[in-house]
Amino acid sequence: MAALAPPVAAVRLAVRRALTGLAGDGPVLVGCSGGADSLALAAATAFVAPRLGRRAGLVTVDHGLQAGSAERAAAVAAWAGEIGLTPVESVRVEVAGRPGGPEAAARDARYQALAAAAGRHRAAALLTGHTRDDQAETVLLALARGAGPRGLAGMPARRDLAGVPLLRPLLAVTREQTRAACAALGLTPWQDPHNADPAYARARVRAEVLPALVDALGAGVLDGLARTARLVAADAAALDDLADAALATARHPDGGLAVPELAALAPAVRGRVLHSWARELGAPPGALSHRHVAALEALVTGWRGQGAAYLPGGLRVLRRADRLLLADPR
């Protein structure tokens, strides 16, 4: 019997760890573009899931942004059926007209499609193929934007997506390993031209910034960035727990927040409380930025009788005596 290629073993082990102990008896669905990362993930899931007593399926999303995208999605779906994945879906989405830049719009459309597929099939989890390299890129981009701890925490290994666990089993696996796993399995990944298009910030980080860091600091820099994300994520989770408790304490029966309670909080906790409250009021999370939270904070710590703080979504927050209140729509 031929020895199992180490990259294949690494990907399968990562998937096994992610699926072990997963609640629910529905299928696990792999989001697969046909690139090396998601292709290696799908192949590993097709092998591991049945051995854990689970069904595994696949969803491929056609963004319609490139010539031949429909044919490529159909080919990915056909391959998934051949290796025993079921259910299998190819979903076409519309990216144009969505808020944000092209990357954000495509990501939003993709996750909506994955969440909808998970709901149709009552999936126990969704799996995506983000790797350690993707995590390192995410941390660098967040650092460049001044995103703070939430951004530096990178992508979580697990989060909720419309009530379904979204798992990223490969965050400790390298992009080189997924490519090698595909080669060992005789799989031919699709090369997304957007990944090499310098018009996209992530593509520039991938092609220029990370190689320069590796040249200057050694290959361990990628592990260091990914480890930073894990450490910051743990700290951020602890602060989020404190903020949840503080938000409950600061609530007023009229729906506002008590200023004295907010003023007594540490700045790191108060900022999280105000961010969470703004989202509760209806501010779109993708448009809610540091400057909006800073405007709310000024109503607490820099109060001089100023007017309303304006939030995305046409929302206005006023200070009235010792409370922050959502103003009536104009």
C-alpha cells in the first residue's frame, strides 16, 4: 500500500478535528470554488465525513464575473458528485449593485448563497478553505486599515452564519500544503485570475508584501501573523464577554443607555458596548466604522451639549440628560 502523502494527511487531520464533536445530524457542506484550497478541503471532507458517520455535500458559487464561470461551476459540481459528495449545488449569484467594493460585494453574495444552501439542506455546518496564508493576509490588511483588535483577530476558526456554524478547518494548513495535496490526489485546481490582479489589495499583499516579509524575516513570519490572530482573538473574546454584561447593565427601560454606567467603563469595553448597541439600532455592520463609535463615545466622555451622532442607515443618536437615545427619524 502506497504511503499517504503528508499534505493529504495534514488536510484530512484538520478536517477530522473540525468535525469531531460537531452537533446535529445534517450534512456538512463544503464551499468550493475549484481553487486548490477548497478543492483539497472538499476531497478531504469526502474522505473523512463518512468515517465519522456524517454526510458531506458541496456548494459552488458562480459569481458570473468571468467568462466561463458557469462551465467551471458545473465542472466542480460534477466532480463533487463523482467522489460521493451529496447534496451538491451550483448557485449563480448577482454581484452588481451590492454595497462596497468588488471584493466585498462578491464575498457578501457568496456567503448569502452558502447560508441559503445550508438552510435548504439543514446542514450541520458549512466549511470553507481559508488557510494559514489567508489568515496572515487578513491580519496585514487589518493592520494597514487600523482595524483594531477585531480586525487583528483575523478570521475565526468557527463563527455563526445565519444560525449555521461556519468552520474554517485549514487555518493551520499552508497554501503550499493544499496545492501539494491536490497534486498528490491528481486534482487540477482552477487559478482565479482575481487572485493575481493588482487592482485588489489582497492580491498585492499576496504577490508582493508577504514574499517581501518572508525574505526579510524568514518563513516563520506567516506562523507569527497567524499566531497573533489567535492570541488577539482570545483577548477580544474576553472583552466581548465583559461588554455583553456591561451592555445589559447600561440598558434603560426606554431603550436608551445610561451615561453614568457607560462613563464608568474602561474605554476598550465601552467602545464594544457602543458598537454592539449601534448594530442593535439597525446600523449596517459593514458600514459601521471607528469614527461612528467615536462619535457615540463623545456623547459620553466629551459631552458639551453637541448635537446628534450620525450612524449608517440614517440613524441619529442624541444625549438627553443622563441617557443616549435613538432620535426619531426626520
